[in-house]
Amino acid sequence: MLAGGAKAINAYHDPLIDFARVLDPLARAVRADYEDNVKAVITKNAALIAKARFALEGRSTYPDATFTLRLTYGAVAGYPENGHTVAPVTNFAGAYAHATGQDPFKLPDSWIKAEKAVNLDAELNFVSTLDIIGGNSGSPVIGRNGEVIGLIFDGNIQSLGGDFGYDASVNRAVSVDVTGITEALKNIYHADRLAKELVP
């Protein structure tokens, strides 16, 4: 089919390919509508918002999402949500307590088998007031003494508007704690050599 090109593909009838033929024009129409009426509007107005911020704040504001090195600072801190306070740190005990065996709270079998070997009090994740946006995942979190204390992998739901504004009372970056990484490497994945490289 590859050698025959488009002619050979068009002449071939397979349920999946026939489905793709029906779906493709519909998907392209939805994509074009999104790009014209959503993405273009966001792109245009994001530039206007940035221009307004620079007009108001001058050089005291920093450029964002420019692929340049970006440093931010903050503190580990919980936040209010739906009438209660979300704790700033989770541990392995909490992960196992929430495990239902069904998505989205299904732990891998390797984690279930290793439960008795894991230090349940070991810190797993933490949230902080670090100002992040999409694309920051994998960034290191450095402690006050210059040590790596975690890796950013997400933001809470309140941080989704972070492209346009930051609210320190609720915007939170979510990081996996190096303690949790080490604990998992040693007692779940048995990657002892890697654990020794990370924590001499």
C-alpha cells in the first residue's frame, strides 16, 4: 500500500480505513473551527494582555513562554478548596488509602504488591506557590540550600488560568518529592543502582 501510494490506499477497504475516511473530513472541520474561532482568538488576545501588562508594569514583569531559562520562587503551601484546606504534602499511605482498583484511582500492580515494603510515611507529592505554566513539567524544584527537592509534573485546577494571571491564594504547582522518587525506586521498582546514583 505504501508503494502504491494514495491510489492503492483509496482502493483498499478495511473497516478501520473506511472509518478513517468517514471521520477525516469531520475531524478536519472541527479542527479548522477550533483554530479559527478558539486558538486564533486566544493567541490574539494573549498578545494584547501581554502588551497591556508591559504598559502597566514596564520591565518589572518578566517575559513568559519564550523558551528562555525561567526561574520562579515560592513556598510549599496548601490551599482552600470547596470549603476545606488541601494539605500541602501527600504520602504513600494516602496513595494506598485512595486506591480503589478502578481508574482514576487504580495503582499499578507493582505498587500493590510492594505495599508492605514501602515506608507509608514517606512523602510522595507536594504543592507549592511556584508560578508555572504548561511546558514546565519535568523542571527541578530546588530547596533553599541548593538541593533538589522535587520535580514539577502538574498544576492544580486553579492554575489553569496561569497563562493570563496568577493568584497566590490558590494557584499551586504539583511536584513529586525526591523522597517519594527514592522510596519507589528502592522498594517498588528495585532499581537500586539508579537510586544509589541519585542518593549517594
